[in-house]
Amino acid sequence: MESLTAVQVKDMFLHVADVVVAAKEQLCDADRNIGDGDHGIGMALGFEAARKELEAHDYEDVYAVFGTVGRTMIRVMGGASGIIFGLLFYAGAKNKPPQPRMTTAEFTEVFNQALAEIQAKGQAKPGDKTLIDGLQPMVEAMQASTAAGDGYRGMLKKAQAAAEAGKENSKDYVARIGNAKTLGDRAIGYPDAGCVTLTVLSGAMSEWMDSNFPG
């Protein structure tokens, strides 16, 4: 069974950080349609800070790597986006006993627990035009892939495809939570910026897996 070491998880997140920082303008553009246009700035700040924290430490615990990324994003970004995307990595890793390796099932469970906590805190449901519209199908795809016995490479490809489909579906929804809810039907036709970010994140993870699990 494939597993990731703490060193590999750290390396993956360093790659994710590079990709997100490079996508800053893309994420700002996505946010300008139905938001204030600064989402990419916040995400870049969060991942730049997370990258510095990761580079400053060596890790033997896979969950500690996730925790470092999530806590740093919450601290540096602030606001709703900082909490939501910080929880994406932190919620499913907190209070876990140290562990040197992580299976695909354990990797998936981090995001499953994050989905549950983000929904509990924000009270968002599928169809509300939020991150949940991409995250829920992504987690479900990861669970199905893991159950089918896929390795990391196959699992993350399916996760990315599900996140992309969720982003596209979010274009059809009226925003019911956050600043965009004031737009009513005018938000239809534009994707949720959080869903766009999730496609960038999942794409970066999939790209890293392709390079490190090429079989």
C-alpha cells in the first residue's frame, strides 16, 4: 500500500505553495466577479508564510506538516478565508498521534474531517456557492478512489477532476452565504472563488504526485 512520509508531505506542500503564489492574479480575477478581488492576495500571503515555516523545520510526523500549513494560514491570513482554508489542512490533522507515514485512506480522512468542520462552522450546504460545492465532491471522489484501491496518483487525479466539476457547477448557483449573497441572481454564471482555489490546490497536489509516484 502506498504511503507518504513526513518529508514527502512537506515537499508536496512546498510545491503547492509555489503553485498558489504563482496563481495569485488568477485567484484575484475569480474573486473580482462576485467579491472584493483580493482573494488571491490572501492565499498568496498565507502560502508564502506556510512555505517559510515548513522550510525552517524538519518533520517526522505527517500530521504536523498539515498542522503547520493550516495554523500558519489562519494566523497570517485572518478573516473568513484564512479560517476556512486553514481548517482545510488543520482540522483533520489536529489531536492526531504522531505518525511517520500516511496512507491514501488517512490522507483522505484529513480532508473528510476538514469538510465536516468547515460545514459546521460556516453552516454552508452544497448549492450555496461556497467552497463546499467543490470540496464535498472532491472528498467523495477521494473516498471512492481509496475504496477502489487506487494509489496516490490515481486518487489525486480523481480529486482534481471532482473539484473542477464542482467549480463549474458553482456557476449555476445563487450565493447564499458571504458577501456574494447580496448579488442575488447576478452571481449566476461565475464560479465561487474558493472553488477555483480548490482546483489550483488539488491540481498542484496531483502534479506533485505524478512526479513522485510515476508508476
